[in-house]
Amino acid sequence: MNTIHVDVVSAEESIFSGEARFVAVPGESGELGIYPRHTPLITRVKAGSVRIQKTDGSEEFVFVAGGIIEVQPNCVTVLSDTAIRGKDLDEEKANEARALAQEALKNAKSEIDMAIAQSELSTLVAQIAALRRFQNKR
């Protein structure tokens, strides 16, 4: 069976490392589907869920808050400042954080404050969407 080695790494820890049949990643210009022997590439990843189809047919979901992906014919590496296993996502906390980000956006006094709040809000919206996708697959 053809497989590809996948590593998903956050700033704090390795989130996933193992063999897979297929990987789907939220690329900057759309979702990337990666199979073994994929053409090498390096590109940015936007906030969303990385879907890993493991060799036993099960799927692993990891939320990433953006980052970089490097693809080699036999290896995929996703580097992200923040990466959370799908099973570890907490919808209540994400919704609370989203409400705080929306409040910060309303109260922004400068363009920098507004940009920071918008960035946090878009990341949290992507996290909630990833969580719901993970819950629907279980």
C-alpha cells in the first residue's frame, strides 16, 4: 500500500506523526489534497482543519491556525504556531473567545487593534468550523 509520512507540529509539541494514505490541508488558495508521491511544494496554510486519512482507514483531524506546509514525495510536514487535535477542541471555549474577539473588534481604537481583533476572530471562526466538521465525522 502506498503511504506518505505526515508530521503536524505546533510551537509547543508534535501533534501528529505517522503514515497516511491521504492528507487534506487548507491552503491559502483552496484545499490541497496530497497523496503519496505528490510533487514537492512549499506553501502557506490558512486557519482550518487538516484531515489525515490513516492507513487503517480512520481519519485524524487537527485544527491549525495557519502556518506552512512542505510536501515531498514521501513526506508532508505542517508547521503551525497553534495546532489542536480535533478531539481536544472545546466549542464552549471557542465561542467565548469569539465573543471576546467580536467585542474587541467593536472597541478597537486604532487600525492595528482592529487588524489584531479581525485576525483573532477569523481564526476562531475557522476553529469552530473545524470542530463542527470533526463532530460530524464521528
